[in-house]
Amino acid sequence: MGTSILIIIAAYFATLLLISYFAGKKHTDNEAFFLGNRQSPWFVVAIAMVGTSISGVTFVSVPGMVGKFDMTYMQMVFGFFFGYLTVAYLLLPLYYKLNLTTIYGYLDKRFGLYSYKTGASFFILSKIIGAAARLYLVAMILQTLVFDQWGIPFYVTVTGIILLIWGYTFRSGIKTIIWTDTLQTSCLILGVILIIWQVATKMDMNLPQMIDAISTSEHSRIFVFDNWASRQNFFKQFLSGVFITIVMTGLDQDMMQKNLTCKSLKDAQKNMVTYGFAFAPINFLFLSLGVLLFIFMAQMNIAIPENSDQILPILATEYLGLPVLIFFTIGIIAAAFSSADSALTALTTSVCVDILDIKKEDAVTAKKTRKKVHILVSVAFLLVILAINYIQQDNILDTIYKVASYTYGPLLGLFFFGLFTKISIRDKFVPVVCILAPILSYLLEYALFSIYEYKVGYEILLFNGLLTAFGLFLLYKRKDNLNTI
């Protein structure tokens, strides 16, 4: 089994390298790496963005969360769509108007250098943690399936995976990723459809029987309106979905970098709306798979793993047969690579442009700097993944969203305040506000649970952003000739 999976990985990676070679054959400069020469077809970008959003975590965690939360995750997914519309028609016009390489350049034009560097730094922190967590889960699965059998340590496995990703991104960055992620998105969607088909076949179900089994399952519940204290309450989940999308897509250089490679604003908006429509049915497929897996475990008297992220990997390797194992392997690798390669490129772009300001360097020096940063970011990925492995977590997707609620809150506050006010602020104190806001948000969450037993969910992101905006308001200063954007 381990040898078969290794062959699949080798063949898959060889295909990515081939795409990388042809995509970056003519253009390997920083303009291609950062913006793909602004020549990407919008429909290709839309497909690529699906793969970046789904990641290996979605492939594993979403089916597993059905046991604890049923299909209530769809409430958040419905909110995602309205978040995508906000990004398409509020943020994208701004980014294209300013002709930005990274979206945090807006903060420099609106507030000043400290706000700019603070916003970019929070993105870098958020993305390294989130992307590393996504890649960690897949690395653990591959470690269990393949490399433990040969006595290869986990850190060697992770190092190898990161080297593979670096190998097809270092030449042309986002220009290559647009095309490799399109392939990977197709593979992961096909993978989950084939797994659903195989699981239904194992239970002797045809399509109508499968639909009936899912719809009548105790885990088919989608909406929760009757419990305001629950983290799964519809209004909490829906609003969280809207704002999580705004911050994790619209205020995230990783996701916006693909949009900025489109030929025009109109193309970028078509991409975003198409992508938003596609996201709901794809997530519904993953949740439906989760319901089928729980039905299968009940029929076969299989004990439910304590860690929900282990449900699909265990069933794929031990109970569902070789076809499912092959589809699972292809899907999980496609999802992992499409998320990690994009994050690696976006982090390299942000560090180079926002922190090091390499646009002031000549072309040759800037390219050398970018290559060095690309290596350093890869090393940072490795270290964070090893740290996550040491800490351990039950449901990685829940952890990612929770961390994002704290680290993206200041970004939400900065952009909200900049877009909807004309107030000038004392820029040099912005870092203090953006550090204090998450700390105070955590204290609020702790107090609400201790005093009222109220479990705060992802809505802490809203408070975090509002607290940041309030802090910025306190930094008000008079300025006669304010340059509003």
C-alpha cells in the first residue's frame, strides 16, 4: 500500500513540475511571480481559488465534523457567499483602482507606514499559522499511510513535502500556481465524488437510496435557530461566515493575489462571483460524505475515532478498499498542495513587497532577494508545522477559524475604518491598538464563559474588528488636507 501511494505522489508531482516548466518558461521575473503579468483567464482563476480555499483540512475535517456538529457548517457556508459578493463589489474595485501588488499597500496610502507594516505583519502571522496547520494535517496522514512503515521521521516527511512545493513555485510563483491549482482543484473534486460513490457501493446503495439515507440521517440537521447560547446558532454561523470570508479572502493577500492576476476588474469580479457560487455545493458534497461515513460505521459496528480528523483516513485505509484509498490519496495531496503553494507564494510576495520594499531595488537584486525570501518562508513553514505537531489539536479546521478570529480581527478593523470613515489618525500608535484588540477580545471571551456560560464562537472576530476600529478612532487627529481613498 505504501509503495502504491508513493508512486501516486511521484507521478502527481512530476505532472506539477511539467506544468511549472511550461507556465514559467518565458517569464521568471518578479512581475510574473507576484502578479502573473496580469494575464490570467478569469475562469481559470475561479477554479484555482476553489482548490486554495478547500485545502487538505476541508477534505478531512469537514466530513469528520458531522459527528459533532451535523451539517450545521452549511450555515457558515451560506454566509460565505455574501462575503464573496462584498469582496467582489467593495474591495476588488479599490485594489484595481490603486493598481496594487499587495492589498496592504492600501493601508499605506490611507493611514501611513506604521499601519501598512502592521497590516502586512498580521497577515504574515495569520497565514503562516493557518497554512502550516492545513499542511500539517496532510503530512500526518501521509506519515501514517506511508512513511511510518519505513521508519522515516515526521520532520523528514514534512521537509520533503515543502521541498516538493518549493520545487514548482520558485520559478514563476503565482503565474505557475494559477495553472497547477486548476489541475489540483479538478483532482480533489473528482476525488470526493468518487469516494462518495465507492462508499455508497459498499453499502449497496443506488443514487436515490443514498440521497434518502443522507436526508433522513440524524446528522442531516443544517439549521439551528432555537439555541442562542450554542456556537452553532444560525445567526452566529451565518454572520461569522460573511465576515470570515471578508477577512480570509478579501483582506488576505493569498486569495487576492490570484484575483489581481486577472486582466481587468470586470474579469476579477466574474471570477469571485463564480467561485462564490461553486463553494456551497462543493462543501455540501463533503458534508454528505461525512454523513455516509457515519452511516457506514454504524452498519459495520466500527468504533468512531476520538479525533474526528482521523475518521476519513482510517476508513479509507482500513475498511473501504483500494479504490477509495487511491481517490483519497489523490484528493488529499491535491488539496494540500493547492493550498500550501499559494500560501508560500503570497507570503513571499508580502515579505518582499510590504516588509523589505524590494521595488526600490534594481531588477537583478530584487529577483535574488525574492528567491532568498522564498527559501526562508519555506523554512518558517517547516518550523511552525513541527510546533503544531508538538501541541496537537482535535479538529484542525475549527482551530484555523478560531486563530483567524483573533489574528484577522485587526485587519478587519483597519480596512473597515479606512473605507467607511474619513478620519485621519496618529499612525505610529496603530501597532499598539492592533496588539491590544485581540488580547481584550480573549479576555471578553473568557469572561462571558466564566460568568454567563456563553460559548463564544467565531463571532469574536466581529468584536475584535470593532475594538480595533474603536481604538483607531481614539487616535483621531486633525488634518486639513486628508487624502481619502
